[in-house]
Amino acid sequence: MTRALERRTSVDRIGSAFVRARSERRTAFIAYLVAGYPSAERAFGAARAALDAGSDILEIGVPFSDPTADGPVIAAAARASLAGGGGLDGAIDLARRLRGYGMTQPLMAMSYLNPLIALGSRRALEALASSGIDGLIVPDLPAGEDPAFEREAAARGLQIAFLVAPNTPPARIERAIAASTAFLYVVPLLGVTGARNSLADGALELIERVAEISAGRVPIVAGFGISSGSQVARLGSVADGVVVGSALVQALAGEDEGGGVERVRSLVGELTGRTPTRRSQVAAT
């Protein structure tokens, strides 16, 4: 068990999810869905299905009109959600409904800065925390760029996961590790989100290198481009958690084409079944 996981407490839902996964000798699975897509009701049903099917953490995407880090599937879902009246309020409502339904798993909001600033960062952070959100992923906010924002989030009990990529300089990797209070989000490719048929060259080596730099200070999570059980298994062998997004968003689309809530449930069950015993866990036993 890493030092970061040893420090987690029972009231820390995000940390506890990683502790539980490690105790079960597996990698944590994180499902991503877009709030309000394809409708508020179906997004709620899909979120419940993903959590019921074994997702350790749910990442709720806040729709934004210019999602620079997202590929065509998630970008289209965000536009459709916005056209239907979705947005930050929809993400807050989804989290509130999940908590009201009795879901206790960690909930994280993935939002670009613009929707948070548009509402007012303090007001937005307060609303997210009050709804039951445990943490934030802000892809266009580098660690240390807005210390006031980080302090405001921490004051409301919101943990933050910062992102690093193959071209992130070592100094910025170190800064992201030190500032990440939820986990470190490693993007093992250059480009945007989206299901891919194979892992990017050097993906496993990047995660191993970042984990070595981290030296157990924070859980390491891999996301972007992960869509198949074999990819989950390979990345999960070196990461504490894996995120699957575009494949689930795509599965939710087209109810009359074999998609929908039950397809999300089935896919999450299939992918969580591929989370492996990690090499580091084997070495530690």
C-alpha cells in the first residue's frame, strides 16, 4: 500500500475507494458520464447503473461548449446536453439525486474553468460540495496556477486531481503530484479523449515513470483513450485506477440501436471484470 493510501481516513470517500480496491487486490475503476446526456433522466439512470455495476468512482462531466481536451463523442454529448438545458446546474442536480437515492460511492466533477468562473468560483465550489461531490478535475487548470482556487476547494472539502501528459516537464509533474489531493490523473497520450483500438506507444512506461516520481504520495490514475477490457487490464497493471469515458458515453447513445442504460451497466460490469491484480501488489505480498 502506498503512503498516500495509508494516510486516507474512513470519511474520505475517494481515498477509501482506492484503499478498498487495493485490499481486494485490484485496480479501481472510474466511469465517466456527461451530465444531462442524452437527457437528465437517462444520465441519472446511467450513473446509477454504472455504480451498481461496480464502478468505484463516478466522474460527472460538466457540459461545456468548447471542450478542448475532449474528442468527438464527448464533445457531441456536451453540445447535446447544453442544447437541452444542461450545464453545471445539471451536474449539481445529478450528484444531489444520486446522494438522495442512497449512492455512497465517490463522485467527482470534471469541469473546465469557464463554467465555474461564470457562476463565480466560490459559489460554484460551494454548490458542488453541497450536492455531494467529493472532488474536482479541471483539465485546463495546471497545478499551482490558481492557489486561491485550490484553497477555496480545500476549504469546502473538495479534493482535486491534476493532469499530467507525456509532454509534461518533470518540474510540473512534481508540482501536480504535490498539489493533487484526490489522485494524479495521467493522460498517457498526446491528444483528446476518445475510444482507441490500442494503447499509445509508451503509455505503460509513462505511468511507471510518474509512479516512480510520486513514490506513493498519491494514487496514480490513467485516463483518455481507454475503451476495452484488454486496455483496462494492461494499464491497470501499473496504475491505481483507470478511467473509461467515451466508450460509456457512446454506449448510452441510441436506445433503439442497442444502446442505453442497460448497455452502460453491461459494459461497466465487463470492464470492471478486467481490472487486474497489479504487479506492485504481487511484489508486495
